[in-house]
Amino acid sequence: YAFLAADSVYPFPCCGVVKQWRAFIKKHTGTVLFEVWRSISGTAYKLAGSNEFVA
């Protein structure tokens, strides 16, 4: 599954560090990737960073 928040509700306006992710994950889900993508033009995006969590 994927969740894309491509609106102004969850902005990352500039440089910085993600200090915390919050998610509700069932036990034994497997590997979950948390990713931040930046819009570079139109429908093109670039991966800015990611973290892996094993549930």
C-alpha cells in the first residue's frame, strides 16, 4: 500500500531532518518504507530520503 500526501497539509518547505514518523502498523507486517519525495516539475518527483522499519 502507499499513501501520497501531495498537498499543503504535510509540507516540507525546505532543508531539514525528519525527526519522527507516526504510523499504525500491525504486527508482522514486514518491511515498511517511509519516504519523502520532492516535486521537481509537473508530475516528476525525486526521492529526498527514506527510512526502513521492520514490523
